[in-house]
Amino acid sequence: MSHSFESFKTRAEAVSAEVHRFGTQEEATAFLLSFLQEEGVSPQEGAVCAAGTFLDGARKDDLKVKAPGLSFEVSQAASASSKVGISQLDWGIAATGTLVQDASAVDKRLVSTLPPIHVALLGTDRILADMNSVLEHLRPQELNYISCITGPSRTADIERVLTIGVHGPERLIIVVVDDLQQVMA
Amino acid sequence: MTTQFKDSIETALHNPNLTGALGRFSEAYRVSRAKAYEGIDFETVRDEIVAAKADASSRFEELAQQFKQNAEARGAKVFRTSDPEQVKQYILDLAREQGVQRVVKSKSMASEEIHLNKAFEKAGIEVDETDLGEWIIQLAHQTPSHMVMPAIHMTKEEVATVFSQEVEEGQMPDIPKLVKFARAKLRPKFLQADMGITGANIAVAESGTLVIVTNEGNARLVSTLPKIHVAIVGIEKLVAQVKDITPILTALPRSATGQLLTSYVSMISGQVPNTDGSPKQLHIILMDNHRSDMAKDPMFKEALQCIRCATCLNVCPVFRLVGGHVFGKTYTGGIGTILTAWFDELKKADDIQGLCIQCGTCVPMCPGKIDIPKLILELRRRLVVEKGQSIGMKAIYAVVNNRRLFHSMLRVAAVTQKPFKQGRFIRHLPLFLSDMTEFRSLPAVAPRPLRDTIKEIEQPKSPEKVAFYAGCLIDFCYPEMGESLVKILNKAGIEVIFPDEQTCCGAPARYNGAYEVAGQNARDNLKALLATDVKHVVSACPTCTVALKHDFIETFKSLGEFDAMAQAEELSAKAIDFATLVKRLVDEGRLTLKEGETLEKITYHDSCHLKRTLNASQPPRDLLQQAGHELSEMYECDTCCGMAGSYSLKLPEISAPILERKLKFIKETGATKVVMDCPGCVMQIRGGLDKEGSPIHAEHTVETLANRFK
């Protein structure tokens, strides 16, 4: 598993994603709070978070208090005006540094497309070897919208010069948590 | 070729932005592609792609029905049509019904193919491309010059000018700022659009899934924000099963942009909720537009294995000089030539098919295993069948098909060329022939052809005989190459016989689509070369060797003439190129190179047919190094020299810069000699070096090795 994580991290960083790993959900939460603070997230320039096992329940109320500006009410307008979007991803791919999710719920796409920063949460044990392994769990035969995300939005359409952040997020922060037991998507 | 077409080539060649950008890209591309494929077995991946796509194209109808059924069961509406007009009508009707005023699009070649934007504009509906390159092209009122990088021909200065003129004044040529500007200007369009249009890279029949690959994230927005999503999908995107997705996703980003995976891959298999919770309308248009005709064609069905990665553009020595616009409005490069002939019409490909130099560089790199040069040759053949050969060409072929006449004319030329001859070269030709000698000198026709001088060589009588197929260039311009070959084989105790009735191998006719002529050449040569009992038929011209080994058979097949097939196969088995034969003799201990020699530093140029059809890039290198030469490899040693038979006569403006590049890389090695195995390449490279007054010698391996055996 740790081998998968290292490969995942190397690949993801090679495409300009930022990867952080924490042992516990508490540590990850603390990181998230300090990150939102550093980015100056406030009621004026907020953050939106789509539903996921990690941030639901008791932690959600705690976060709401500690991070003013963090909203769990996802809408197109809220996502379009937020600086940070947070969502929990279902799987990671070690071979390419890719995050994969059942994105049939529109909220999950809104928070990961519209804000300039996307924070992606993932359980360490969810990193699999390759696309084939992930497609055994997230089956296009059953799910109507599957999203694969590999690094932030990019283009090289002008003079072949790589530029990060066109229509999607210009930063992708991946937070990998060891004790995050994700429920099967 | 039309004057208009020639002019478009001329314009492209004189656009330094275009040639600079494409040249740099083509060099960087090979490196990043190779790196992206590290740890991946390309052959296995492409076998999987071919299996999936060939299976799909053999049963499009069945898969299209299955796709429709499965996607509709999941809430999509699927419209199937073979007519591009009906695609536009369907979308316009839908737009009208739903009161659509604003449309955003992510990149779709199928929509380019049917000129959808024009239809929207005519109907008074605002349409915006959102892929950055496509948006630039749309604002500049141009067409894409590359399938993956539509605006690769434009500089940041040009982009800034377009943005300033079309969107908002005062944009500076600073790439990050231009990108930010595009983000800011397009964002409200995404948010306000009533309809989103995408293409798809893959359509899976068993699940009704569309797979859409992007880097910018625009397809995610286009398929998420507007309440109506329309996907225009060519039926060649169909595959049977979900498991067919992965090999395509493995190859497409690696081959297209040297990425392991694009930033975003979306797999959409049915209706999803809109941002307000209402169910999104998902319309999928499966468009045929001659694709199923193609699937029925025994040769061209192969082209449906294309995954649109544009490798054949990126590695093409011609594309990197002229760019995409000379190819037409939609599909560009090698595969674009084929698609244009089918999706548009055959005669639209008349001019552009001539751009293919037949070097074969794209063949081993194509993820769909499409033999693009072979298919372009087939287009050429069909064009000739359809509209006939020009009178000038007919006259030439009448001569080539009459060996005695052809050879006597060459003998006459040996005399009449005198006013233009300087030593062994013709450095200038007058009038309309001047293009041929502007960038390189031509070899003078030898005073006595090989067929005469070879009879004067005293050879050992031996039971082991090989027949020598000289080819026109060695026979009439470079007889000394043939004499050296005889000398070397004699040292192995082999007697070389020269069948006098041998004639042109037919390659010039074949490569110009004149298969009837090539077929007659093949028959004449079969008769001449199979008359005596020999173990091998050896040639020192790779193009001729390929003719003997493969093309005679292929030509007969294309013509549907099977009576001489057995002989063609017999000759194919006997045909061998000089370097491979000699290497074998050395390995068997029948030829021995002089030992302890320290010879000059050389560099080696791989001739297209030797490297990519005969797979013999190593034997000549081994022999030259065993002989004592130090080998210093040049950059792009296996890139075409620009000769390519009559190509350099038809398109000297393209042949010249290709040669110029080759000469540059030869000089950079510091070698005093460049060695190669093809007399055509010698003609081109030696002529180029002579024109420059370079001290570097260009030689055939047979000449370099002539005196190196014990």
C-alpha cells in the first residue's frame, strides 16, 4: 500500500498536483483548517464542500464553526464564487497519479470544476494500481458520470507552452488519509 | 497539382512562425512520447486497440444499435444518421424547441467536419468554442491546423492581436496572461449557456458510455452546466466493451501529447441531474458520413482504427514543414488525407495525397497500426483509375514500359547531357528543369552503363551464383557501385550474373498510382530474373529490393492479376539487400574484413525502405564498424533525406528543406563521410553536399567496403 502511495504521489506531483499524507483524520482536518486559513477563505471568498464520508457528521459542524466561509450547501452560484472546492474522491491510480470518482451527483463536479483550488480527499487504502482495477469498482455499466482527474487544469495551446489553470482548477491539493475507511462508492 | 495548392505550400514554407513552432515541437514530441511510454509495451497496447477497433468496424450497425438501446435505457436520446445535414438539422431543431440562445462547445472534430458553427451562426445562435486553441481559431476566423493542437501555427503575438481585435483591446503577448484572459472571458459563457456540445473519444456499446478526454477541463463544464448536452460522435468511435476503453486511454494521451493521462477523463453513460436538480437532457448523435462505406472497403477499413492522436502529423517530415492548412479545412496530415478522401470526396485528396513522401516514419508509431503511406498510395491509384494519368506521365510510362527504348534514351542522355556536365555532376539545368538542380547537383548519366562494364569484369566461375538486380540509378548513373558489389561477392566465391533483360522496378510508376505500368515492369523483371537458377537476387537499392520482395505481389493484388503470383512469390523469397547478404557472408566466415584497420569517422543515414520495410538498419552499421570505421550517429539518422524518387522533382520546394536539415545533422557529427545504402539517397545527399561545396563525402556502403575485404 505504501508502495502504491509513493508511486501515486510521484506521478501526481509530476503533473503539478500537491500531495499531503496524514495518519489520522484529525491531522487531516487540522491541515484542512490551516490551509483554508492560509488561503484567506472567509464568508466573502468562501469554500464549498461536496458530501463525502470524511466531512459528514460531527466533523462537519465543528468545521463550520472553525472555518467561517466554508459551506456545505453546494450550488452553481456558490461554487462559481468560491475560492476553494473540497470533495472526497473514491479511488486513486498509482500508475498515473489519477483520482477517480463517481461524479453522478452534480455537486461533486461543481466543487471540482469551478473554484480555482480543488482539495481532494482520499483514503490511502483506496489507491489501486491502474485504470483497469478502478473500473472494476466504478463501473460505467452502472454509474452515469465517472470523473478521472490527473493534476490541475492545463493547456499548451499557445506556442506549446505549458500553462496551468485554464477552465478548471489551477491548483489540485490531494490529501491522503491513512485511517479514512471509505464506504464503497 | 493546382497552382492554388502549390501557392498554399509556398506560403506555409515561408511562414517562419509555422515552420519554427512545428520544427521545435516535432523534435520535443519524440522525446516526450518515448518517455511517456516507458514501462509500457507499445506493441501489446496497439494490438489491443486494433483488436477492439477492427472488431467494432466489422459490425458498426450492430454496435450502434446496441449503443442506442443501452444509452436510451439510461436516459439519453440517441439519433443516428449518415447525413451531416441531418446532424445540423437535429441540433437546430432541438435548439429552437428548447429556446436555446447560447451554446458552448468543447473540441469536436466531428462538428468541424460538418461545419456546425456556421449553421448556428446562420440561425442566429451564439456559439463559443471553449478549448483554448479552438477559441483562438474561431476568433481568428481560421480552421484548425492540427487535430490535437488547433492553433499550433500561431504565435503569442498573433493570439494577443486576435484577442485585442475580437474581444477586448490591449492584450499583451504574455502566455499566462492570455490564458487567464481566456478563462475570465469564457467563464460567464459556460455559466450562461443553454446547450453544451461535445464530441467523444470513445463510445462503448455495451454500456452506452461516452469517454471524453481533455486537459483544460472545458468538456466537464460543457457537460455539467448547460441543461442540454449534445454529443456528436462519429461511429468509428464505437467499441464493444468497457474493457476496450483502457488500451485507448493508455495510448491516446501518450501518443498525442506525451502525457500518461490527460488532466480529465469523463465517462458519461446516462442522464445526470442538472445544477437545479432537474434531469439533464442528453442527446447523442451517432454520425456515419461514409464511415460504414469505409468499413466495407477491404483496404480502407484499417483507417477506422485511428484514435486521432495525430502522431502521423507529429512525426511527418513534410507536415513539420508545411503545417496543417495546406491539407484543407478539417482533418490534416497523413490520416487527414485519407479521412478527407472519404468524408469529403476522393478528388479533394487529389493534391494533398501528393504531399506524402512515402518514408513510412509514421507506420511503426501509429497506435492503430494503420499503414498510412500504403493507404495514400491506394488513394493515388484510385485517383489515376478515376481520372486517368496526365498526357506527360503517359508518355513517360510508355517509354518505361519499353525497356529497349527506355535504355537507349538513357544512353542518348549520356551524350546529350554534355553541355551541362561538370565532372560527374550536373549542377545547373535550364528553364523549367532548374528547380531540380537549385538545391542539389544531379549525377551525370555514366558514359557506359553497368550492363556494359560488368561484362568486362573477370569473375571466378562458381557453381554458386547470385543474380544482380541493379536498378536504373546504379545501372546508368553509378555503375561503380555495381562493380564494387561484384568485387565483394567474388571474394566470397560467388559468381554474379547480370540478367540483361532486367528493367525499371516499377517503383516510380507505382508511387505515382500507375499500377498498370508497375505491373508490366513486374512481369518483365520476373521473366528476366527467374530465367537462371540462382540462390539470391541481390540489389543495392532498397527501393528496388522492396519492389522485388513486396511490391510486385502487392501490385498484382491491387490489379486483381493473379496469374504471375507464384513467380512473384518465388522472387520475393530470393530477393535480398546487399548489406544483409554481406553481413550473413561475414558471419558465416565466407568473407573476412581486414583486421586492425583504423579508418575515418563516418556517420550513417538510414534509407526509408531499408530501415522500415526491410528492417535492416543494423547490418550496414555492423559491417562498417567491423571494417574499422568509427561511427558517429547523426540526429534523426532515420529521417527521410527528401529524395523519395520523383517526389523531389514534383515538390522540390519541400524536398529542399528536408535535405537541408539532413545535411545540417550530417555536418554536426564531424564525420568526413556519410554512408548509406540507397543510390537515391546518395544522389540527393551527394548532390546537396556538392552544391554546398562541402568536403564531406557521401557514399554507398558498397563503395565504402569495396576494398575492405581480405
